[in-house]
Amino acid sequence: MITLRRETLLPFPRAQVFEWFSRPGALVRLTPSFFGTILAEPSDGINPGSTAAMGVGAPGGAGMWLGSAAGTVRGLLPASIAGKKWTRPELRWDALHTELVPGVSFTDVMDKGPLASWSHKHSFSDGAEPGTTLMVDHVQYELPALARGEWARTKMAAELERMFAFRERQLLGDLSFHAAHPGKPLNIAISGASGLVGRQLSALLGGGGHKVFKLVRRAPSAADEIFWDPEAGAIDATALAQCQMVIHLAGHPIGGRFTEATKNAIRESRVRGTRLLAQTLAELTSDGVDRTLVSGSAVGYYGATPHPETSEPLALVESDPAGHDFLASVCQEWEAACAPAAKAGVRVVNIRTGIVLSAAGGVLQRLLPLYLAGVGGPLGKEQWQSWVGIDDIAGIFAHAALSPEVAGPLNGVAPEPVTAEDFAQTLGTVLSRPSGLKVPPLGPQLLLGEQGAAELALASQRVSAAAVLESGYVFRNGDLRSALEHILGE
């Protein structure tokens, strides 16, 4: 039996820390994408008898390569196929909560999974300084019979160190965010709650004590679901009325080839859904409840090539004009669809999101297999890439929702945009891999088509984060290297 003991000192009261662990979303927030995915969240929090399920990959770079490669393939497959088990190179881990001492400790064990055994006791006590907490993770585990050599033990120990270091940063970040956004718990409806950003945002808000309702396009099967059908213009307005805030993330994926059918789906899915929510919220203003609509948008608003011919263009701010290409026109219509809500007095925020970085999806997931195989390189050279880490974009959406003074367009990007060449060099450094193999324009064109490549992969947008900083948001990872190190556990 192998034993691991890790102590973490947290500058927050014990009751506050323990309560965070007992709320929905804790497991999602604490599970790094380089370790695995959550297949089923805890059925009853941390109470004895509560069950959860994860899919875990192989440790180290091999597991990350398999996971990112499989994720990239799933992104190119039809939804009916992408959901099949064989598309996920993971082993199922069923967890069971067995013991609970409120405010003091709780324990979970591996009920079924890849190890011979696993028991994890989380203990909490008051720290030496008032208002602090000493958290102790005490883990006992046994490797399977075929993997009990020194090499396997060393690999497992390194993977656990990566995971617990990630968890410490994540927990400190979430507790700090909630401390900076005090207030009574709110009911918040989210569209696209099961997506890359939506899942982390839902978990972040849940950890703050807010009640998250998911907008679903089928008959609701749980108390926290609200029916809507944007294509039919239908929504359960009575159920939505119980929410003080709506965060709108849903939309057709943008990462495929720009065929006419795809372009129409991209536009209509965003405009119709936004208009339906805006009109419904406008009608609900008669009940006297102050409501907020935070809707997604993108830095594509400014166009794929918004800068003059200069190597150091001024960073784009929210008052800069819109571009003239396809994605710019979509973003303009997307934001304009919020008008009915704004005219009725609903506070409206449009988050113009940059390149979201996560090993679980998006651009970074698609780049990882190449870099890990030693054949990574920049998409272009001087093009500006305005990126944002997955935790920070979830934080920006939550901050916008919970900050009454924030309204209008807001750039959802990190403070330090980089060139394509700098992005490649930084990613290569973090992964300890070469990054000099430049990707020819033909590569993105084969995958996305000529228009898609020009407006997505080869776009150049240096976008300012000044407004979100001035609004009081504190970035967890303001520079690219620290963001990638956190996301990838390196």
C-alpha cells in the first residue's frame, strides 16, 4: 500500500472551505483536463453513499497525447458518433463517498477502476492564523498487480503531484473569486451549460452558492433544467422567471469548414437563441425583478485583419468599429439580438471571447498531438493571437454576471496577447518539445476551407483587456506561459 500526504494552507475560514467542497461543481473544478473527464458528477454531494464517475487517461505525455488526439477526432465527427465510448481512450473510475464528519473531514474510495485500491480522506482544521484553514489530503492506494515496479510507482507519484498541485491552484483561485464577489445566492440560467466553457462556468457559480439552471432542448428530467427550443421560438418563460440572470453560451460549433450550410447554422443558432432570450426577458420585466443577460460574442467582431500594416498595432478596445467579414457580421447580429432586453431595462453584457485555451477542447487540444509528437509549429508568424485560459473566461463571464456596474461589450481576453510565433515557442517550451515547424497555410485551408482558415486560424487580432481589468476582474493567469503550465500541469 502506498501512502501520500499533502498539506495545503488556505487563507480562508474552515467553514467556508468545507462548504465549497460540499457544493455542486467541486469535482469538475478540481479535475484537470490532463488527468481525465467527469462522466457523472456526485449524486449527493459529499454525503456517504454519493457516487461519481470519471474517465482517466494514461499518466504523463502519453495520456495527454491520446486524450488530445481523441478529442480532436471527436470534434470532426458527427455528434451521434462522437459520443460513442470507443472515441474516448479512458478507463472508468467509479467513486463512492463513505465517511463524513461535517466541517472536519470526508472520504471517498474507488469503488471500481484501474487501480487495485484507492482511499482519499480530506481533513480540515483551523490554521495557526485566525481565518485560515489547514487542509490535509491523505491518500492510500495500491497499483494493479501488473504495474508494481519502480517505474510505475514513480510515474504514478509524478501524476498525483501534478494533479494535487493543480487542485491547490484551482481551489485558491475559486475561493478568491468568491470572496471578491460576495452577495446573496442567485438563480442563474445558462445555455450551452454542457459545453467547454459552460461546464466550468456552471461549476464555478455552483461553488459560490448560486443555483444554476441548465437550458435544455428536450423535456426537462431534473429540477435544475429549463426547456427551450430556439429554432421553434419556444421557451418555458414561467420557469425562466425564477432566475435573476441568464448567461447565453449556446451556438453551433465554429471549428469546421465554412460551407454555406455551416455558415447559416453558425449565424442562425446564435441570433435566434439570443433574440428568444432577449425578448423573453423583456416580457418578464413586468414582474419588477432586476435581471441580467450576459451573452457570448467573439473577438471576430473586429474582423480577421483589423490592424494597419504595422508590427505593433494598438490593441483593439470595445469602442473600435466592427469588421466586414463573415464572422464580424455574425458577431454584430449576435450582439444586436440582445436589443429587446436592453431596451426593456435588462442589464446586458456581451463578452467578446478570444482563443480559449483548454486541453479538453478548442485550438489547444488540436495542437497538442502535434507538439507532443515533436512536429509543432506556428500558424503564421506575425499574426496576433488574443487568447484566454479556460478558468479566466469562465471567471470573466461569472464576474460580468455578478458585477452590477458591468454593461455593454467586454473583451474576454488575457492582458498579454502574443504573436503566432511567440505562442508556438511558449507552448513548445512548456511541453519541452520543438516548435519550429511552421504550418503552411494549406494545412488550415484543408481543414477549414479558404474562408475558415482566413477568419479563424490565420486571423490577426490584438485585443485589449483594459476594460475587464478596470471593472475589477483579477486574472488567474495573465501571461501565456503560466496559463499553459496550469492547464497542462507542467
